[in-house]
Amino acid sequence: MDRIDRRGFLGTGVALTAGLASAGLPRVARAQELSFQPEPGAKLRILRWKRFVEGDALAFARNVQKFTEKYGVEVKVDAESWEDVRPKAAVAANVGSGPDLIAGWFDDPHQYPDKLVDMTELGEYLGTKYGGWYDVCRKYGRRAGTRQWIAIPWGIIGNALVYRESHVKAAGFDGIPKDTGGFLKLCQALKAKGTPPGFALGKAVGDGNNWVHWLLWSHGAKLVDESFKVVINSPETVAALEYARALYPTFVQGTLSWQDPNNNKAFLDGQVSLTANGISIYYSAKGSPEPRLQELAKDIQHARFPIGPAGKPSELMQITQWMLFKHCKYPNAGKELVRFLMEAEQYDPWMQASIGYVAQPLRAYEKSPVWTADPKHAAYRDGGNFILDVGHAGPLGPASASALADYIVLDMVAEAASGARSPKEAAERAEKRAKRYYRG
């Protein structure tokens, strides 16, 4: 991404806020406004994931500084790798100390809902003010079976197919096929041309989990059904794993150990021509001073995943949520910081500075100028309208969160794809592992 200094960002922020207002984002009457008066002498410690896009970090730091200047609340910000946020949040919940606010992943709040501050008033306020939450975000934020908000969805880390247009055309395709059969043929053709694809099969919180759940769901398979019954050992799952077994030989070597940064590096280094990622690959290339990467950016395109035998979009993307822990000594300050960050004056400039890397959980922000600033952003805008939650098709709760944290689906696909186990054996092992958490 092009570097933004503080002065430049401040100037941009004014224009962005004006653009937001002209885009028609809703406002509420003053009487409806909500605020939580921070406690005297309040201090906050927050933990978030390390950024992949420079503009995110700059804009976020500016928003936190604005909050401190307005309320006099000192805020200490720590950032951890994506893989480390979840265990650190679990430790904080279990021992009752640590960061006050954590931006966690997926359904992490559902592992320890009793350790979190009730956010219902804030959740309802934001939904009313900004056009409503996407259904999937509401499900993530609320405690299962209730209307109680236990976390506030901060954003959707968009995920799409990232590919080299020239390489896809050289392989004999005009674009990404719309069906899984055509997609396999494309990957085979790319491999034959020496321009292979690559998808993460290591413990990758985002890129690994996202694509393997698409693989599973697109074939009509799922970990559990609506009654919490484990149904992963099914003909649909075996079919999905047979597909993975056919797809894997087209991958560049090393994907079994890939974590979230690896496919970014492989794509930018020219090792792969197709992967699944956020928009960060494109902006790393576009903002680079290297002529090679600038040319690469021109060749990058984005597309949605193909439709499988299930016959409908069946994708997973990361939800990142603000969790406020009960051990926080200043809960009003914590709630006010989350409210402040989610308001249009802060949120839209942050989303625009993140250049589409984080998409909105609230429908009003669909009108943000970020989505029309570059045609290559468009594939990341509408995830909230069609993604499934990670507990699909059962309710979210400690079982779904634990199953995801244990990488049951990701491990199953990696085992079957690589030949470490047969598809049937991999499905049977996943079934046994899932039943440790789903006991109903």
C-alpha cells in the first residue's frame, strides 16, 4: 500500500467523512444517541491481530488517539499474530486477567460467554443506526438462542480467489469457472503450464479455514446438523475429500505447512498464480516500489469461489469481534471505545484506509466509497450477504468454537488431500474428534 503519513491521513479523513455523509449513510436524532461515560481515571489495554495492510494500522492508531484526546482514557494497544490471538484470549478468559478488550476471531466469544461484559445495548444501538447487522454477524455477536450480545462484530476479513489474469488465459480460460468441475480443470491446466495454484493446508486461521469450509459446504457436507448431531462422516464429505485429493496435486509444494502469510509471499514471489486471500496481495504489489510488483498488480484479478454440487454460494470468511472481559476494571470505558470505533466518523475512514481488506458488518457501510474506488475491490464488498457462520448448520456455542480452534475440518482436508488418510478414514477421524465437543 502507498505509505500514508499522519498529516496526509488527517487530510484524507476529512474528505472521507464528507464522502460518507454524501453517500447517504443514516444518521439518528440526537435523542437516540448512545454513549457510555468512562469511569474516572480509566485505562484500557487492548489486543488485536497484526495488520496485513499498513493503512489499517495507521487509521486504527489515529482513531485510538482521538478517543484518548476526547475522553482522557489511556489506551495501550498490543498486536499479536493471527494464530496467537485465540489462545491469548482463552487464557485471559480462564485466569480472569489480561487485556480488557480483544479483537478475536469467528465464534471465540461463544467459548466463554459468561466471562464477557453484556454488550446488548450497544449492539442494538449500532444495528438501528447503521441499517442493521448482516444476519451472519448478528448470529456471531449474540449468545446462541438469546438476544444478548456478548461481542460486537468489528469487521469481515474478506476472502476471494486471487489470480493472475494472464496466466489463467494462457491456461485456456477467460476467467475463473463458475463450477467446481471447471475449477479443477483450470487448476490442472495452470499446473501443466508451470504456473500452479496454492491453498493453505497448515494451521492458517483465515486462509486455511476459509477455503476448506467452502470445499466442504460446496459439496453439501457439514460438521453438524441443526440438532447438534455430528454428521461429518457422510457421502457428501467423502465426495468433497475426493475432490480435494484431485485438486492437491496441482498445488505448489509446501502448502501443508502454510499459515496465513505464506500464500501472500508465494503469490508475490511468482510461485503461484491462484490462491485464496484478502485484498492485501493486490495492495502489496500495487504499493511496491518494485516495477515487477507494479506490473504484477495490473495482472491481479479477484473472483468469488465457484458453486459446487450444493448449488449455492457456500463460503466462510473471518469475522473479527470485540470482546470486553468482565475482569476489566473500567467497563464503561471499554464499551465507549468500541462504540467510538464503530461510529461512521471513525469506522469509514478506517475501512477506506484498509482499502477493502476489512468489510463492514453493518449494512449502511455498503455505500462506502471504498467499494467504488477501484473495480478490483468489488469482490470483497458483499460477503456479509452470503457467507455462512462457522457453526453451520448448528447453533454457535462452545462446541463450534472449540471444534474450529482444534482445526478439525482443516486437518481432515489436509489428511485426505495429501494421501495421509483415505477420504473415508479422514472423515471418520474428524467425526471422532468432533464428538469430543458435540456430546448431544
